[in-house]
Amino acid sequence: MQLTYWRIEALQKNHNRQTFSCDHPALDRYLQQQARQDGEKRVAAVFVLVQPPACQVLGYYTLSASTLNAKEVPPELVRKLPRYPQLPVTLLGRLAVDQQLKGQGMGQFLLMDALHRSLQAAAGIAAMAVVVDAKDALAAAFYQHFGFIPLNLSASRLFLPMATIATLFN
Ligand SMILES: CC(C)(COP(=O)(O)OP(=O)(O)OC[C@H]1O[C@@H](n2cnc3c(N)ncnc32)[C@H](O)[C@@H]1OP(=O)(O)O)[C@@H](O)C(=O)NCCC(=O)NCCS
């Protein structure tokens, strides 16, 4: 009997990205045409969900270093922070699951992996939150389901303080 298990790993040349489809052509196209280049140029770190030994990509997310304008942070939170105009954050730029797997916990698996990886990285290079750019209202609802808070100035940008993320992995 062969056990099936899931792995999230850094995107490599041998990963098959061509069949990936998440119902959002822009997210499919990004994975198929842009992700490898972004990884190579160190613009984004791309992590993919696979079921070894198969190398078909069934989900992915990207992480990049970014900054947040302090004006975007809700007042009750900004009051507790040092008064810098820009704050260091980790950007979860994209996250998607192949449509054949939707509703099976893989979005949550990818999100938790991204948050854990961001928390670990922040121990070496500080980031005070993870920020996401939700593509639409459904995506925003997904992130809010996990406690992400909308930022000021834009309903589609949300964030989760690193201090909150740390409590998830205690
Ligand atoms: C959004 C997306 C990643 C969710 O992935 P998924 O594998 O279907 O979701 P999961 O099965 O892991 O769901 C985990 C939890 O989130 C909830 N959830 C899933 N999608 C949700 C949504 N749009 N709004 C609110 N909650 C949602 C589920 O009900 C589940 O809750 P539970 O654990 O309390 O039962 C997936 O639908 C997708 O790839 N969408 C297209 C791309 C996209 O919108 N990406 C996000 C922003 S760029």
C-alpha cells in the first residue's frame, strides 16, 4: 500500500505547473509564466504544494519582503508601535489551490505554512506583520476567516500582526 502525503516545497524547474487551474486565470498564468523568473530574480519566494512522488503543482503561495505605510495601520494598533513612517512586513502576494482540491483544507494548509515560514524568517529579519492583497471579496473573506484585519485605505489589503501569528505556533 502506498501512503499519500502532501509536501510544500520551494518551486523548482522539475515541478509541473502547466495543468494548474484555480479558476483565476491571472493566478494560473503567474504560476505558469512568471513564478520561476520571480524566484530566480529573488523578487518572490514561491512555494508549491505537491503529492510526492508526483511533481504536479496543486497549490502555491509567494512571499516577499515589503513595507507598510504606518498610516494604513488601524489607530488602535499603530498607537502601540514606534513612530516610524514605514514598517517592515512580509507580503503574502499570492495563494491559490487547484480547483480539483478546493474545500479540502489545502488553502488552510498553505496559509499556515506561509505564516509559519514568515514567523521563522522574522526571527532573523524583522517583520511586524504578514500582509495580503486579496484579489476579490471572496479572497478577503478567506483571510478574514483566519483573523486577518483590513488595513485603512483599502478593503483588499489585510494584515495579521506577527505577534498574533506567534501565538498560533506556541
Ligand atoms: C481561497 C482558497 C485559497 C481557499 O482554499 P480551499 O482549499 O478551498 O480552502 P480550505 O478548504 O482550506 O478552507 C479552510 C477554511 O477556510 C474557509 N474558507 C474557504 N474559502 C473561504 C472564503 N472564500 N471565505 C470565507 N471562508 C473560507 C473554509 O470554510 C474552511 O473553514 P473551516 O476550517 O472553519 O471549515 C481557494 O478557494 C483558491 O485558491 N481561490 C482562488 C484564488 C484566491 O482567491 N486566492 C486568495 C487570494 S489571492
